[in-house]
Amino acid sequence: MISVSINGRIKNKKKVEEFVYNTLIHLMPRLRRTVYIDVNIVTQCEKQHYALCMGDKESVEIEVARESNGIKFSLEDMILNLAHELVHAKQFLRGELHPSLSQWKKQDFSKVVYHKTPWEKEAYLLEDKLYNKFWK
């Protein structure tokens, strides 16, 4: 079971909750345990990130920014950023990505440039597909 909580101001909160749930069911169709997903909509994320994801095999916390570097995001931009972070949520929940953000499938990637890590490559590869399949 996937328990989803959306916190903060965002349009169509119920639709966002359904997007999170449907995306994670798609990414983890054989999930048979309870996991907790907290999505926090914030004005800005630290270091002006568009969104952030932290977690482990039991729970994930995602922050999605409404703006960064003085630029306000549209709802569609925010959902695309959320789609990217939901891929990371799947990675944490399945134990592929270690909470330290330096190990992928038990291999050390601490010396690899962040945007070239396998978890970022997968998230960028899937974000548009997930957005188009479950939001549009």
C-alpha cells in the first residue's frame, strides 16, 4: 500500500495525490508493503533546487518548489519536477539508491559528477514519460 500525503499550497491537490499514487504503482507494480510518501510544496528549496527527494526503503519525503532563482513555476513545471523526484522515490524504496546519495545498487558513485550518476540518468529519462502518461 502507498500512503500519500500532500502538504502545502498547490492547485488540484487531489489530482496531484492521484498522480503520485498512479506513478508509483506504475514504477513499482509488485509492491506488497506499506510505504509512506510525503510531498511538501514549498516556496523555495534549499540551494534553489527545483525539487528534492530524501528517503529509504520505508518512507520518502519530497519537496517541490513553487519558485527558484526568482522564477515562478507553472503547475505543469512543478508536476514535471515531481515526476523526476518520484523516480528517486522508487529508487529509495527499492533500495537501489542509498540514502547517502553515493551508492547505486551497492556500488560507490561518490566520485561521479552528480548529473552523470545512474539515478539521475534514470530520473531524467523517465520524467517526461511519467508526466505525459499520468498528468496530461
